Amino acid sequence: MLFLNFGTSILAGSLTLGLMTLPVLISTAEEAIRSVPADFRTVSLSLGATRWQTIRHQVLPHALPGIITGIILGLSRAAGETAPILFTVAAFYLPELPTSVFDQTMALPYHLFVISTQVPGMPLQIQYGTALVLLLIVLSLTLVATVFRTIMRRRREW
């Protein structure tokens, strides 16, 4: 985000992580849309619905669980990224919370990197505690996605 002159800011980090997550979201959405049976489209079109009506009322509602699962998994992937945060948003230490999207912020993956490699004498309990919190966040997002997908698959009528 250097060419937009955002510097190291929350906005630059968010846009970077969003762009990095986009391929995951696109591929999962594409697979979810392809998983809708072609018969649904054919029947809808043969009953006189337009292509847009078919997509809106048949394809998207049936593909939505897969799309939402992909979004949640993309978020969990972004939560664990360290390198893009290091270059676009992270500050070593901030005594106060950011007040603007153009401020730097501390991020958990970067914090873990710093306390593990840059701070001599950091107690292992703090390092492992930080890693545990990060793992629990990623694990809980993955679990939410899995449970949501399972519930939505059970509700399918086909």
C-alpha cells in the first residue's frame, strides 16, 4: 500500500490482508456455486425465470453456506499472518489504543514474533500464553466454520 501513501496504518494492513485473503474467498465461493446441482438452474429457467432470478433465488441461497464458510476460513487465515502485518500496520509498542484508521496498532501475530525473537529475557510463560491465545482464536474460527457448514448441510432438502 506504499503507492497509496497509507504508510504503516490499520487501513494499509486491512487492505493488504484483504487482498491476500481474496483468492481463498474466490475459490471457495466458486466451489460452493458449482456444488449447486445444474438441475436447479435448468428447472428454474424452464419455468420462465430469468438468469438473474435463477441466480438470486436458487443458486445463491444453496451456495451461501459454502460461501460463508470460506469467508470464516479466510478470516482465520488472515488472523495468523505475520509478515504482511510486520510491513503494513504493526508497531512495537503503543501505550494507547489507536484513534484513527491511519494509526499503527499492535497485532497478536506480530507481538508473538517480537516477544519470541527480539526481547531478551522474556519469560516463556508469556510467549506460550500469547501463542496459545492466537491458536485458540484461529481454532475457534475454524470450529465455527465447520459447525456452521454442518448445520447448513443438514438443513438442505436435496
